[in-house]
Amino acid sequence: MCSGLHFVEDYVDGEVSDVIEMLFGGGQHDVAGYAAAQELDHTPDTSWSYSSGTTNIVTRLLHQATGLRGVAFQGFMEEALLHPIGITSAIPKFDTQGTFIGSSFCFCTARDFAKFGLLYMRDGVWDGRRLLPEGWVDYARTPTPIYVDHDDLDYGAHFWLGLAGPGTFSCNGYQGQFIVMEPELDLIVVRHGDSINEATVAVRHWLADVVDCFR
């Protein structure tokens, strides 16, 4: 989240919002192109700012690296990641360019999201087979060196840090969806929810209390 590109991450309709424009407005047919076309506010790696647009630029880079888009890329996701860990319910969404909208749209059952969390809890290894590069999980949960101004949470590589105490890391979705991983307890908590934005902090505190019940 240190690309330096201008991006307003505001989900309140009626306000200035790049994320709404990207997902549902003029940018919806090329989400990565919309994000990459924004002005540069800061030199890269000098300022942290949460941006769904940055995520979709990363996704576009994945497409370029694999040479796959749309249905073909979904097949790659299933073969390389989802099916090896038993995820069968995943429904990823793509824009008309064939870009996976990785910022926002991959639907799964709670149990399948827990399997994704378990893969990270096991350092990217599943049934003795390494699926993620060695060292990637540690990198993903290492705090960014750039100051993160976001409530009381820190941030790694697309993972939030510290939601349920030191050492915990999590996937935090829109309006109350979470995968929380607590390595010390070997515990994963998944919440499928639909809570108003104003309740987000309260939901996070509730999840931390749930994890504390197992200490």
C-alpha cells in the first residue's frame, strides 16, 4: 500500500470515492487501468495509504506474469492454490479486461476461507507440499517500514496485523468479513458479516474477545 498513487478509499456513496468509481463507475471495465492512471501523490515507498486500486494493479501484474486472463486465470488459481487446499466454493469475479478484481470479489464459504487461513498458519505448506514460496508468509506478516495511520492496526503485505493481539494477522473484508489467524493458539476465526461501517471497530474488538476466550 505504498505505491504513492492517489486513491480515495471511501465507500460512502455521494462522497468522492475512487473505489466506488473503480468498481461500479467508469473504471469497472478496467479496474487496474483506472488505478494505474491516477496521479502520483508521493514517491513510491515513502507514504502508506490503503488502496484497493493498488491491489488490482498487483493482480494485473499476476496476469502479465502468467499470461492468463479471465477463465484461464481462474483455472490457474484453482490448480495452483484453491483445489490443493480443498477450496471448492470460490467464485472470483473479473472485469471485462479479464482482470481478477482481487481487491474485492472472491466469494467463499466460511469453511473454505478458514482453509486459506490455515495455509498461511502452516507457512504455505499443505499436506507436506509447499504451495507458497519459503519466507513469503513471514514477509506478508512483517510490518511495513512506512508508518501506518489506521486505528490501532499495523499492516504487512496485504494482511492486517495485531487485530487480536501481538503476532496475529488477518484478512479484513468490507463491512465485517474477517479471517483472523492466531499462530500461538493455532486458531483461526472466520466471520461472515454485514455490519455498517460505523460498527467496524466494535466488530474487531468482538473478534479479539472471541480469540481471548481460547487463551
